[in-house]
Amino acid sequence: MAEHKGGSHNIEGLTHQANIGDRSFTGSAWAGTKGESRQLEGFELKIVPAIPGVSLEYMCHAADVGDMAWQSEGKFQGSRGAGRRIEGFAVRLTGPNASHWEVGYQAHLADRGDIPIVWNGAYCGTRGESRRMESIRVFIQPVPQVSGLVHLANRGDVAFSNSSFAGTKGEKRAVEAFALNITPAVPDLGIEYMAHQAMVGDRPWVSNGTLQGTRGESRQLEGFAVRLTGSAASRYVVSYTGHVQDKGDVATCTNGAYCGTRGEGKRLEGIHVWINRA
């Protein structure tokens, strides 16, 4: 399992552990103990530095209590002085900018060790097994962006990054080909895309930086579609729109739906592709 390294934003806070009490942690590190048979009884989380429009919420499953209510960022979750073990937990993001970020987390459990990372509100741990949680690790990262290039009539290849618009508006210049990548790369996540080309029709799907379309044939694209692949794809939504001759910016499409025209002879002049958290 790949170890996540903290980026420009980290999760910090404290854990409350049997016979230790409160202990602070920083830098999205493991918080708690391993190999000491010591149960985690409470915790508190916050994003550092704060992200405008994004906050944390977290819940836990505690022995003899069951699922405890979600708490907001900076508030204590669990118990102190009750000797009550936590058996699992979940973390989610809230706020108007939450879809641009994702939170991952995992636990170290008695007799099981480190269990796999889960994401964005999914439950992590056990219920009904009387199995103590001994340590947790929580991290936050931005949703990946789309980069690549478009090949424009009478101009050639033009690179783009940061999910920006690629192409032209008002120049009557066709997109003849494009290529897409996910940046930074995410394990088990890929991107595929197809296009409808003048005098060719629908072209086969290609993936991960492969050129879609042609160079040097003066053959315009008229529409396209994009989809995500891999086991991590369910965490995201890919959205896209095109700027089309005589129509301007057309309606946004998602997850493999076709965007543009067929059979109208209208050139695609630009594309805009971006990824949000599901």
C-alpha cells in the first residue's frame, strides 16, 4: 500500500488513549499507538492551514454506545474517563468548496493491524467484533486536475494544464485532435476519451495521453466524450463542455455522455474538462 505524504494542507489534532490521555499530532501522521494493546477512546481533527469553504466532520462507533453523532471540525469525538474503546470512525468534508478536495483515512486495529485507506465519509473499522481501534491516520488532498494538449487548425499543438479551457473562441479555428492526462497521477485512476471527426464519424476511445484525432489532415472534430476508469473512478465525476461553431459553449456533460454535434458540419473550437469529487 502506498504511503501518503502530507502536502500543503494536513490534518492535525489530538487522540485520547487509555492510560495516556490526550496526545497531539501533526502533519497527517499516525496518531495513537501500535503494538501496545492500548485502545483509542477519543479524537479531535482540524485542517491546517484552513481551506476557505472546506470543513471536516467526523463520527465514531464506540463500545456499548454504537454510532456517535457527527461532530464538526475542532470538536472532541468519543469519550474521556469512561474506558470506552472506539471500534471505527469516518470523516467527511463539508462546505461550498468541498467537492474540490477529498479526505482519506485508515485505522490500526487490534489483532488486524493497518487496514486499507477509505475515502470521503465511508466507514473505517469494525462493528460488533469488540475490536479496539489503536491508531488513526487522516489526510486531505486536492481532487486531481486535467492537463494535455489540443491540436488546432493552422496553429498546431497547444498545451494546457490545471483543467483550463483549451482552444479558441471567435477565431473560427477547429480542434483537430486532443490528448488528456490526470495530474497529479492517482493510483488506479485513468481517463479515456473519444471524438466524432468530420468524414470519419465516431473514433474509438483512447486513454491517458494518447492523441485523439489527427494532425496534418485538416479534419475537424465536431464533438467528444470523456470518462474515468479504474477502481478509484467511483470517487470522482468528470465534467466537460465544448465551444462549438455557431453555438458557443454547449451544455456540460459528465461521465461518458457525448458533448457536441454529429452530422451538422459544425467544428469543435475548444474543450474544457475538469474533475470533481463524487
